[in-house]
Amino acid sequence: MRKAFIRVMSLLIIALFLAACGNATPESQLSEINELLSKNYEMTKEQQRDIAAFTDAGKKLMQEGKTAEASEKLAEALKILHGARDTHVLNKSE
């Protein structure tokens, strides 16, 4: 019984780790960026400029075949967009 519990917990931890790491490709990240941008969440001009800069850099890196670097830049844009989305949700609930 104890071994079964440990085995199940180990599998759960591995599954959570894999989900957290994700297997997002730059293409899927761009798709998510476009989806979030279409929601028109309230953002500062600086946030909008940063998103544009990270997205442009990510696209350029994709064209150069630098997938990992592109993914990092696009992740920065997504971080800002996720923050804007979360702020919108929190303000909506008040």
C-alpha cells in the first residue's frame, strides 16, 4: 500500500513538473499573444511598447532559427499580458 502511494505521488509530481515546464512552441506562444491582445485588456503605454518589442524580437529570432531564444522573448510578452489579464479579472470581481 505504501509503495503504491509513493508511486502515485511520484507520477503526480512528474506530471505537474512537465505541465509547469510546458511544451510551448514559439508559434503557440504567438497565437496566445494574439488571442490575449484581441481581448484589449487595459495596459500602460510602456507595457504595450514592451509587448511589441518582445514580440518583434521573438519573431526575428524565429526567422533566424533561434527557437529557444525566441521562446524566451515571447514568454516575456506573455508575462505582461497574463498580468494585464489577471488585473482585469481581479478588477471585474470587485
